[in-house]
Amino acid sequence: MKAAVITFPGSNCDRDLAMGFEKAGAEVVRVWHKDTEIPAGVDVIGVPGGFSFGDYLRCGAIASRSPVGQAVVDFAKKGGYVIGICNGFQVLTEMGLLPGALMRNASLKFVCRPQKLKVATTDSVFTSGYGLGDEVVYPIAHHDGNYVIDAEGLARLEGEDRVAYRYVGNPNGSTADIAGVLSENRRVIGMMPHPERAVEGAQGGTDGAALFRALAGMGADA
Amino acid sequence: MKARVHVMLKDGVLDPQGEAVRHALGHLGFSGVEGVRQGKVIELDLAATDAAAAEKEVVEMCEKLLANTVIEKYTIEIA
């Protein structure tokens, strides 16, 4: 399995994300934001956390319109797998690949701590390594993680079983405790918590490893 | 030609920053503030000389980048 990890100016979780994939046995190629194509043979794209373009205008807004942005959209529209974490989640909503938006935390405070989550669906490759309702701890570190979606959009997400993770103890005011959502074809996921910061003991936990193992184990069917 | 774009959160979208400003105003003794909404103003210097054409272009800019129409609305002034 081959993963592409995108780096924007201001990304700061790109190496951690690459390591998450590599530890699970995936081959990783690094892609710069000025690149206009995703390398051939890539099965999954990782859009990392950080503060792309200094969070100017809106978090993820400039990154989503960068040269590589269109390549990511095209890849997703052809059925490719994409995972966006933290700022990557903001980028994917700004691209329109995922519904809703991420606003300033209701507390107005930057939250940075290990966060308990509940796996809300196992019907996606990303969450297939967990059991439904499993509690996992991934670190969170964000100022703008307050997931907002209108009532109609929320009903659709719930009806289609597209909430991937929910917070146990809502840290940011997100609608319906939503921590991660899936696209309609279940191949694009966005999430505020950082599974790549929980893949080896030295990081304080390994709950995120199952996500990368499931992705790495996808084989050639992607 | 200049354009000024006002971007505001849509009605019904909770504005945590506006709420914080409202609370702070209350602490300063401004007890009559019943609501605060915070937005942004973006000023553009345009090469265009035709107001209608400029406005059309700025609408496109708003839709593509300047506003996130999932949560924000915008108004445009051309001068």
C-alpha cells in the first residue's frame, strides 16, 4: 500500500503522519503543495495537521485552493482514499469533500490533551480495525475544532451512518459530539483527533495504530 | 476600482467570538448589548474599470475563496 502525505507551508504533523503509515508497513511518498499531481500508484492521501498558510482567511482555506488541492479533489472524486487530520479535516471541508465546517472552539481556548473517543461506525476502512462503540484515546490539539453542520446535513450524516468518531466529553462544542466524519462513498475521512500521535508507546498510547494497520492492509483493491 | 467585501456568519450559526466580545463589553459596564456578531472586511484594489464586470468577478472570488458559504454570507460594495 502506498500513501502520499501532503506538506503545506505551516503543516507540522506531516512527518508524524508519514511515520504512522510507515510503522504500519505502508510505503510513503511526500508531496509538496506546489505539486500538481499525485504520484502514480498512490492508494491513500494523508492531509496532515498544522497551521497551513498560517490559518489566514480561514483554517484550511488557502491550502484547499493550492495547486495540490485540485489534485487531491480529483483523486477523491475518482474514488481514492483520503484521510485529513486536524488542519487536514479543515482543508477537506474547505474543499467540499466533506460536509460542514470547523469553527472556533466554543470555549475560545486552544485544547491540547489526550481525548477519549467512541468509534461510531466500523463501516469504513479507517475504522474497520475497531469494534463499534470501542473507546479509544487520541490526542487533540486545536483551536478551531468546533464541528458545525445544519440540521438537514446532520440528519443525513446520522441516517447514512457517516459519523466515524464521537467525543466522550465534548472538548470544543462540536455538533452531536462529532469528532470525525466520512464522505458519501466512505473513502474520505476527516477528524480533529490525531491517531498518528498514538502509534507507539513513547507517544503515550497506541490506540491510533489500528487505523493505520487497516489502511496498510487494504492491498491492491483501493 | 475598489471593492469592499463584508463576510459575516450566517444567521443561526453560533459565533463564539462574538459572544466573548459581548461578555467583555458587559464586564466594562455596557449592559445593554444584546448580541455581537463578528465578521471581516476585505478590501480589494481591482484593475477593472466597469463596475458590473468588477462585481461579477468579486462574486466569483467570494464563492471560490473569500467566504465559506457553508457558514458565511457576504455583501459586496464597489466604488
